[in-house]
Amino acid sequence: MAKFAIADPPYYGKARRWYGEGGCGYGYGKGQADNHPEAHIWDTPEPHIEMIKHLEANYDGFAIATSVRGLNVYLQEIDLKPASGYRLCIWHKPISAPSASRIRNAYEPTIIYVHPERRGYKSHARMDDIKTIKIKRNGFIGSKPKEWVWWVLDLMGAEKQDQIDDLFIGSGAVTKAINEWRINA
């Protein structure tokens, strides 16, 4: 049995805006997203770096959801060489939120760390590092669809009997998807 984690923290540079006191976050017509008075700490690199250290020390494999802007913080701390076990994967969102920028952001980076025993194609099925999944509006900003959760579990090489921790409960969608995956795995 291995120990895995899925980390979907407040995105670097967006935490206060979406989840902080006085922020403009909203829940798709159901009022403001969860308010966390300490959300602003995630707008600095330090908690993201500490999270990586925690994950590396305590888990056999893990996934980190981030934004294009936040990717820079993580890439300063991890090694993407093939032997490292880290992979940068892409969640392509064909119907993404409109933005004030001319160039619409239609993807989210997902950082995967795969334990050495789960890296080979002989141990698990081959799969793509890019997945197209539409965003599901469920009343909670940043909530991940179950297809995304199942994809990262497969990327990590997780198995039904493994321990899998959802480190940022938020909407509860990741935990719910993990439980559904266990039934269907």
C-alpha cells in the first residue's frame, strides 16, 4: 500500500482575490466562494514551497493543481528531468472562464510526482499527460471535476487499496471523486 495526496491549494497570486476577506470570489450564482481570512498567505511563494517539502517527505506520490502564474514558483523547486519522478501535465479546459486578457487561459498545469515503483508501463497503463475536461459548474470556484481527479489518480499510479489524501477539502469534490474512483477502479 502506498500513500498519495492531491493538493489543490489556493492558486499563487489569486488566493486573496478569490478566497480572502474583501475578495471578489463568487460561487457561480450562489454567492461568494468560501472566505478564508488567511488566504492571502498563499499569494506568496513560501507556503507553496513548504507544501512541496511536506509532500516529498510524507507521500509516495502526489498531484498539485496550479495556475500558469503559479507554475513559476513550483518550477523553481522541482526537477522535471525524467529520473526525478516529476511530470508537468496539462488539464485543457475547452470552455474556460472569460478574462480581461486578450489571450484566454484554456489550461491548468498539474504537477505529478510518481513513485519509482509506479513509473513503468509494466506496472500501470500508458496514458497521456494532457487531458481535455470541461469545467463543471457546481457552485464552488476552483472545484475540480471528477474526471480530473480520476486522471491524476491514474497518472500517479494509485491503486484502490492505497491511502489517498485530499489536502485542501474546499468543495469536497476531490474527496467525493476519490471515493467514486475506488468503487469503479
